Amino acid sequence: MSAITGPAHRTEVPKLPHSPGNGMDDEWFLKLYKGNELVPWDTGKAQHSVVEAFEQGLFTAPVIDLGCGFGTNPIFLGSKGLEVTGIDLSPEAIAEAQTRLAAAGAPATENVSFKAGSVLDLADIFSGRKPFQSALDSALYHCLDDATQEKYLAALHKQMSSGAKLVLCAMSDRNPAENWKGPRRISEAAIRHSLREELGWRVDSVDMDTRYEVPKEVSDSVTELQAGFGWALLAVATRL
Ligand SMILES: C[S@@+](CC[C@H](N)C(=O)[O-])C[C@H]1O[C@@H](n2cnc3c(N)ncnc32)[C@H](O)[C@@H]1O
């Protein structure tokens, strides 16, 4: 596996795919992580919403982080003593996550592991493993089209125990629609529909006043974003 270019050498903000209703292509992510452009969600630290969710006691081990990218969120949770598995489509992202984990040291190194693979293949990847007690989706769901969201949540449901919590952060429709590029803008109604009871979920809360943080270079060049963040929703749901 080739070494990824370190964040310090990535300065150019990539063009985000224009995807008002569609998901973002797997190939776009794979290429981004192989290239030299800035990874537009790599702030180098855990998202504030994840830190807050941790402080509210929403995570119970073992935790799965879906679409973990460079692993900053799972490394934060692992440093707090939780056993976490991060999974991402991109082997290059996972290689960088391993490097960051090694740099974080114990206790994160003892608690966190990473896997390269698709969240659509959770059944194969975690075959025979005990179910997860909580799940984190920090900006993955909003990358997927409707049909993929549904398949992904069904696959995740099978890997979680009854009563387990899902914490999901997605860019919201509070961001302006005009000129918006990049991930889908998720409405409260849409997330409630995806996590409806007939599919085995109960929505505990949806906070529409959440921020998904992005590097300053990104918000400086994308005028539809706020300074350092995009408006997001944070949904907490129970797996029935
Ligand atoms: C917007 S980034 C968020 C990264 C990280 N969770 C964070 O908040 O910093 C979405 C991540 O989901 C990953 N991803 C997209 N589709 C995926 C899939 N089908 N399976 C696993 N990971 C996927 C991408 O490679 C990317 O790292």
C-alpha cells in the first residue's frame, strides 16, 4: 500500500462533486485519498459533535465508526477507553488512520482497530463478531444516494444489538440550496424516514443546530459554508 501524502502537504481544496440529490461516487473518495488535494473534512481532530455525544454518554463499547476517514473520531473515543472499530472504503485513508493511531499512543492503540471495506459489506467483514453496542456515522450517510442509504442502514442494523445507539451527523438543509456542491443536504424528515420504526429504529432526537467542522481552507473557498463548518443535524436513534 502506498504511503499517503501527509496533511501538511495537501493544500489545494478539491472540487466537490455536484450532488444535490445523488450520492457521491465511491471512485471520488478513492481518488481523493490517493491524490494530493486537501481532504475537505480533515480538521485533524475529533468533531465537536462527537466529543459532545461522548460526554452525554451516548457511546457504549464496542463502537463501530462507519466511514471513519483518517480515524480522528475513533482515536478520540479510544483515547477515552472505548473499544472502537473504524471502517472506511479507502485503504489509503485507513493507512493514514493507522499512522495517526500509532502517534496517539496508549490507551487509544489498545482500543482502536481499523478495517478497509465498504459499509455495504458489513455482514462479510464482521461475520462471527459480537454485535456493536453503538455506532457513529460522522458524515457518511449524507454521501450516499437513497437506495445505498437504505442498504447501508439495513446492513448496520444487523451488526448492532437491540437497544444499541446510532449517532449520526449529516450536513443539513439549513445550508443554502443555491450553488451547494458536495454532500446531500439532509432534512429532519429525511433522517426520520430512514430511521423509521418499521425498519427497526426509533429516533430519540434530532438536533438541527449542529456543526460539521471543516478545515478553514475549505470554508474560505466555499462561500455556502460558514466559517469553519457547515450546518448539520445530529440524529440519535435506538436500534430496536
Ligand atoms: C465526509 S467523509 C467523513 C470522514 C469521517 N467520518 C469524518 O467525519 O472525519 C466520508 C467518508 O466515508 C467514506 N465512505 C464513502 N462511502 C463508503 C462506503 N460505502 N463504505 C465505507 N466508507 C465509505 C469515505 O471514504 C470518507 O472517508
